[in-house]
Amino acid sequence: MLILLMCRYKRIMQVLQATMDFCVSLAGYTHRLIKARLELAVKYVKQNCFSGEEFKDIEEFKDIDEAREHLKNWLDDVANVRVHGTTKKVPKEVFISEEKEKLIALPVEEYYISRSSIHKVATNCHLIYKGNYYSVPYEYAGREVEVVEIGSFLRVFFEGK
């Protein structure tokens, strides 16, 4: 089940990258160094933002908005203005001077994937999706492809491409 979820996540990321024109480099689930670094970041936030006398338990927030507001304030007043232990730079300054200009605007349309399923391409190079026939390149005849519905569009993937 976990492998199926990981494959679905990978496909969703591939579609998202193609749609929004960006690139994500996914480390394999066995890449221990990346996993350890991510876990350290989560540990840092847990121990420094959500700890102390008044925040021993996340359940003490009256709602998610209060927790988000606390996190935003902590990021603005503590985490992003301190000197980072590894880079020896202030994260907020690095963001403003180096990273902010590289960001691109999000698309106006909402992005969503409504359905993803596996289909076998017939020998006549067609697949049937929701009762409709769709043609695909001849090299996929007889093979299984993944059909991803994105709004009113369909994308067909074979081996992740």
C-alpha cells in the first residue's frame, strides 16, 4: 500500500511540475541523509515553536488558526531572524537578497487532480476513459498507461513520462 501511495504521489508531482513549470528533485525513500535533515527541521520547529510553558501540547490551541498564527509569529520574530547554525546567515536576509527574486507567481486557475487510473491501450492505439475513446501513440498499444484527469483535461503517462 505504501508503495502505491508513493507512486501516486510521484505521478501527482510530475503532473504538477509540467503544469506549473517548475522542477522538484525527489530523493528516494532510502536516501538517509535527506530524510535525517528533514526530520531535524521538524524537530527544530516542534522543540522551539511548540514547546515551553504555554505550549506543551498542541491541543492547547483553541483552533488551527490560533496554531498557525503562533507559528507565523515565531517564524517572523525568532526563526527567520536568527543566524542559521549551518549557513551562518540570517534566513530572512538570504530570502530577500537571493531567493525572493527567483519566485514566480502561482497560476490564477486552481490546480487539482480529480482522478488517476490505470488503463490498457488497445491494439488500435485507443483507450477507453469514462466511456470515451482516446487515441495515444502507437508504441503504447497493448501496454498499461496511467490516465490523470486534471480539470477538463486528460494526461496520459507511460513509465512516468
